[in-house]
Amino acid sequence: MSDLTALLRSKGLRSTPHRRAVLHALAENPHVTAVEVAAAVGEQASGPGAVSELSRQGLYNVLEDLRRVGLVRSIEPAGSATLFELQHGDNHHHAVCRSCGAVQDVPCSVGSAPCLDAPGTGGFVADEAEVVWWGRCAACAAAGR
């Protein structure tokens, strides 16, 4: 993410320190809750290029602005807090570990998106699918958790 200002402006948003800090935090930490984004942004509050403190409502406003213009994607695994990641436009899916909560990206079928060919949609035209697989990650399975 070399030029966050240009990226934000290309989406019609002003380039604010908070928006850049949230994008940077999500680039470094995918699949995180708003609380974890706030902590990552807070770590950026010291040192070069520091940002001022971001209120909880301010954080949610920034996340919603970024989600609305397609820079951020939110996923809501059942029973979990909403997780945020950068939007890559690849319609990937997720696998969630029932033991430790780890989230892993799972690519959609290479070269096509068969998940968008849902039968029996009654004329509904799908442009995105969200699939979540549940199970145990390799580390938890190996540890017998």
C-alpha cells in the first residue's frame, strides 16, 4: 500500500490520517475485530506519522466509509464478532477454526466463481458469495484440540 492517499481519493474519499491508519492496520492484520483495529491504530499513535486518538464511533465511521466504497470487507462468522479485512475483489471465502478462532482465506475456484451460479434463485442475480467453512486449523488438529 504505497500510496494510500491516491487510493482513497480514487474512491471519492478524503485522505485522512485515520483512514490511512485503518487501511495500514488492516494490511498488516487481516481478519480482525474493530477492537483489534483500534489497538493497531493506537500503536500508530506514537512515532513518525502518528495519528491522533480515534474514538470508538470514529473508528466505526471510518470502517463503514471504507466498506461502503469497497476498500474494506466485513465478514460475520456465526457466533463471532464482525471481522474486517482489505477488499481484494477476488471473492475469496474463509475457513474458521472452532478451537482457536483462527481465520484463513480460501480462494474461490481458479478462473471462475462457480459459487455465483446458485440454482433456484428465482431470477436473483448474484454478484458475490460468502462461504465459511468451520472445523479445526492444522495446529489445533495436530494438538488434539
